[in-house]
Amino acid sequence: MAQISLTLPDGNARSYDAGITAGEVAADISKSLGKKAISATVGGAHYDLAWPIEADAEIAIHTMQDEEQANELVRHDLAHIMARAVQEIWPDTKVTIGPVIKDGWYYDFDRAEPFTPEDLGLIEKKMKEIINKRDPVRTEVWDRARAVKFYEDNGEPYKVELIDAIPGDEPLRMYWHGEWQDLCRGPHLQHTGQVPGDAFKLMSIAGAYWRGDSDRAMLQRIYGVAFTGKEKLRAHLNMLEEAAKRDHRKLGREMDLFHMQEEAPGQIFWHPNGWNVYTTLQDYMRRKQRADGYKEVNTPQVVDRKLWEASGHWDKYQEHMFIVEVEEEHAKEKAINALKPMNCPCHVQIFNQGLKSYRDLPLRLAEFGSCSRYEPSGALHGIMRVRGFTQDDGHIFCTEDQIEAECAKFINYLAGVYDDLGFTNFEIKFATRPEQRVGSDESWDHVEGALEAAIKATGRDFTLEPGDGAFYGPKLDFYLTDAIGRVWQCGTFQVDPNLPERLGATYIGEDGAKHRPYMLHRACLGSFERFIGILIEEHAGKLPFWLAPRQVVVASITSDADDYVVEVVETLKAAGVRAEADMRNEKINYKVREHSVGKVPVILAVGGREVEEKTVSVRRLGDKQTSVQPLADVANALGLEATPPDLR
RNA sequence: GCUGCUGUAGCUCAGAGGUAGAGCACUCCCUUGGUAAGGGAGAGGUCGAGAGUUCGAUUCUCUCCAGCAGCACCA
């Protein structure tokens, strides 16, 4: 029997017969480790304790204390236990796949009857029974033909299809939790009783397409969350509750920012408070982009289909466009227009007016461009995914050699804006050439190289998304996260040689000949709507003072202070602060509560003492403490705070 | 768009085959109260829209619309 050498984390090497399992190694190290072991990392791979080890490797034995591995195993075993429970309760259910995801797992089932919320309780109960049985987990490696036969005989067509989709011809790993069987890569725990029975919860039922393909069957997906202990589960559920309080739809109502109604799905009625945030942000962006070398433009909303045909959008996105037909009495044919779904073709029209010289490049055009897209009904989400929105759009016309510098310039611009708005963490994804594309490999090499060099020059991390670029060029996407961890694309930077080509954009080069410019599509916030949604959730409604729609409420404690309240409000307004008076016949407690719920950052209470001393009692949102300060000082300080960061 | 769920007062929700209720918000009165809800009275609803079953529908059935969760989509 061949010998292999296994190196432990402490550097010690041990010699074993090839084919020994990690479970046996753990038991050999110590009896207690043998009992506590749940899995191992062998040569960098996560190993089941029952798998044989055939070659020299570094090995680390894991116990429930190793959060990462323990969570993976617990969640993965729960996926199997849940599938078993479902099939025990409803034997006609077909199983498909059940992977581990962030905080838990899901499993997709095919069953004629829909699962109900009450069913979740039944399934949970059955799962706990299975856990209490401490059924052994067993694994074997089968050849394909045997596995296919097995699933055909058991009436599990999805499993047969999965096997067909696994490339190559290697044998397959089979797992049993008790008598219940599943095709699975593993690893798993050793028996069902190792799963903490009080640290998981089934969360929701939803539809999901088989293999993520909308042309195929709709399955029923059950989501669960699981942790290694019940305290961690509780903390997670708590976090979700807190996150729900930050939902921009809820805060939008509480702060009286906007509303939506069914006559205009996916479009926003901005209330005075919300529009104040919007315009304050827009004014800020206008100054920022002007300072960064952009020229602001504005283009039409309703544009003849001819332009969309020329740009290629009519062909590809017609069903996502709002079509406007105009029938004029004397017209030979009725005009068919579309509300613009994007601004780029219009910007090319501006570029195309008059001859452009290489001396004009890079030409940076910016527009707060209102766009309308007929998004699928199921995609709509508060103000984050809407049908009517305004991009902080911009297009840079430049030469190939200017791309890298423009990209670096844009990333710095974006980082500065995000920083001012309270986001220091954002994710950059670099999407490169897809299979279906236009342009030469040489040109792709050059452009991708330019983007990569530009990001690297900023020293920021990025993740590579190979094949995710647009058909015409690579792109960078910038992502922010909402209250419950959903990730939203905000900024973008895309290199496009295609649209200038289609719409005939040219410039006169140094050589006197016409050349084709590159077009860089870029947006920093993405859309004001989505960005404000994220801003609300990120700050839990406590917007930075300069952005807060209602900055200060001056509240009287007794009506004797009313005149002074007016004086304080006027003083603050003169200092550039959005201040309002609250002289209602209500107790100060009541006023403080109401304006706190409304997320007003500063409440100034004034009563007899303040009138006497020309002071105000300052209370900041979220603080329990108040402090009495001279009015002049407070007006000064708040005036500064009310100034947008780029003007301080 | 797909699967499932939901739709009752401005908001949060209760209710039942015999034409509707609470709390908060709103209006008025009393109260002048020192930092997250003082007291009283009043007003407010085509029970998402349409059709069907029924003596009678807001309640049951169907269709549509919108919202929520997830999937698919996101130029």
C-alpha cells in the first residue's frame, strides 16, 4: 500500500496509507477531535470526512467552531433534509437542485400543488424529526449509466437531465441522508443529528425557472436560513427586521418624499420634500460635472422611430419602449415615435452638428436625461427600478488613445461623488468581451487593456466578469447595496465604437481626413431615482444635513415664545438653512416625536429661558441629549453644514 | 413576463353572504405643557375595477389592474 504524507496546520507531517479518510486522520490525531470533526480542507478543497485521500496534501480538520465550513455543511445538509421532508410529506414531488446561498439555502421542487405558508411549518416540523433521528449520511461514487438508470426508475427526470448536463465522463457522487438519496457534489456531515435543530428557519416560497431559463418549467423554490447556533439565527432575523425599517418605500412615506399610484406604474410622484432632495442632488451633480469638464445639453423626449432604427434599438428593444403614435389629418402616414429610452443617439446628433476637429476631443456632453422604458411588470421595485427615470448621463467622444485617461478621470470623479454622498464602499465589475461581438480582437485587446490600466491606476479592487461586456465594447459597472443586501448597479462606464459608426459620427484628424470617434457612455449616479432610493436606505432616512429636505424645525415650548420662534427661523433661513416653525398648541414631547419620525435632523426647542438668553436648545436626530447654545453660533454652524460639500 | 401571496379610511390593520370597525393621522374644543404620543368631541370608506352565482356580494367564482417576494429581464 502506497504511503502518503499529510501536513497539519501546525507544520507537522504524518504518514498514512493512501486512501485514508479525513475522518480517520482526525480520530488518529485525537479521540476528541475524531468526535468533533465535521469536515476537512485537503489541498485547498473542502473534503467530506468519508472521502479517501490519495496523495500528499496539507490537511486541516474542521469542527463546528470553523464558521465558514460549518455554515456550508449545515446549510447544505439542511437542503437535503428539507428535500427529504418534502418528499416524505408529498411523495409525488420531484426534486431538482438545492444549493447553499448567503445565510442559507434553497431547494427547487416540481409539484402540481403550490406550497402554502402553512406548509412551511409542516416541513420544518418534519425536518426537526429527521434531525432528531440522527440518520447516518452515506456517500458512494457511481458510474453514470447506473445513476441515470436509478433516477429513471425513481421517476426523477430533473436529476437525469442534470447528469446529462455534467460535462465529461467522470463518475458521479451520490449521497444518502438515511434512506433518502440525492445526487450531490458534497461534502456533508456524518449524520443528520449534527445539524443544529434550532438554528434554521424556512423563510419563503417563490417561483423559479428550471435551470434559470424563462422558456422552461416554473418550479417552486423554498428558501431557508441557517446558522451554527440559535443566537446567530436570532441575530439574523433581528437584522432583517431592522433592515425592513430602512426600506425606502416605507421611509419615503414617513418622510413624505414621494408616492406612486396605479395609474402610473413605475413612475414617481415627487412630493415637496422628495423633490427637494432630488433638486439638491441635481444641483450638486451639475456643479460637479461642470467642474469635471462636461458641457450640459438637453434633448427631446419624443423621437421618431427612424432614429431608433438607425441606432439599432428599434430592432432589439422595441417591446421595452413606450411607443407614441401621432395621426395627423393631412399626413400621408402616421408618425410613429418612441419616448426616448436612452440619451446616447440624441447626443450623437449634437456631436454631428457641424464639423468636429480632433482639437475638440475629448468632447464631454452631459445631460440629466429623462428616459422611459417599458420595464416588465415584475421588475418594478419602489423607486429603484422604474419606468420613468432620469440618468445623470454623459457621453465622451474621444480617440482610442484618450480612453484610458478618460476612464481614470471618471473613476476618480465617481469616487469623489460617492464619498460626498456617504458611500465609501462600492464594487467595481469589469465586464470583458462576450462571445457575440463586433470589432477586431486587436481593438478589444487595446480597449480592455486601457480600462484595466485605468482601474489599476486608481488602486481600487475590481472583479472580472469575463464575457459580460456589451457586444460593442467592454464596460465597468459600479454597484451599491440596499438595506437587505440586494446589490444595485448605479454607475457605469462603457466603451462604444459601434454607435458612432451606425450614426455616422466623424471628426477631422490632424491628417485632414475624417475619422471615427469612440463614444464612452458613462453615468455616475445611474439614475436619480435609484440613487435616492439607495441613499435613503444607506442612511436609514437620516440623510446628510445638506441633502435633508427639512433641516431644522424650531418648536415652541409655550406660546409666549412664538415671536422668538419666528426670529430664529428667519435667522436660520438667512444663514442658508431650510428651517420651519412649529408653533402648534402641542406639548414639546409630541413635537419632538413627530419630527423625529419625520427624520428632521435638528430640532430647536425654545421656551421662556431661550427667549431670555437668545439661545436655542439643540436636539440632533438620534441623540437623547440636548444642549443650549447661543442662536448666532447655531445659525453659523448649521449654515456651514447646510452647504453642499463641494462648496465648503 | 412567470410562480405564489396581497388589495377594507391618509397610514397600520381587524371583520363578516344581510350594505363596516380600531389605533394613529386630520378638524374643532379644553390644556401653556421643557425634549419620542395630554384630554375630549367630530369628520372621514362605491371594502382595487368589471362580470358572474345569489332574494341579497365588500365577503363566493372568474377576468383584469396594481402591489409584495422570488425567478427571468435590465440598451
